Amino acid sequence: MNPEPVFAALPLAAVEAMTGEDRVPGFVVHLPVAIADLDEALRFAYTLARSLAMIAGVEPAGTTVSAEDAQHLRHWVFCDRIMPDRRRCAHRADHDGPCSAPNERAPSRPG
């Protein structure tokens, strides 16, 4: 499987979630990890994001993967749909079925 990059305009709720009055300014950590295969990179990013989810300030749903020489083209690891509570859906980017809130367990993918 070699998914195409997902491009979507950010919904107003997503913009408000990132720029709202209750948002505390801070820094974003960029951690380059080189993996030769896109599917392996997506699996690694998913696992890493889920393992860090309990740390305050970590937003696993915003995880993306890009080619080293095309970092402006990003593959979403998680679904980018915004839920009513202003958080993103907890499922993988290419999930079937309805979206779910981050506190609901996302189905695992074989492999």
C-alpha cells in the first residue's frame, strides 16, 4: 500500500482549537526519523504517537509523515476530521466507518 498525500483545508474548528484564547503559546518539537518505506514510517509514527499520548501537550492526532526531500507533502497518520469537542478523530487516516473521539479505542490494523 502506498497512500497518496492527503490534502484538506483545515476546518474552522481546527483553526480555533489551535489559536483559541485557552491555547498556551509554546514550542513544537520536530524529531526527524529516517525510514526507507512509507508503510513502515506510518506504522512507526502511529506507534510512537500512541506511546506518547499520555504526556501533556502531545497531540498524537496531528502526526504526519513526509519524504525526506519533500517535507511539504505530508501523509496524515491519523484521520484529520475534527470531532465536536475540537479534537481530531482517533482512527488511522484511511479508516473505514465513522470517526470516533480520541478517548475511544481506534481499531488496530493488521501487520
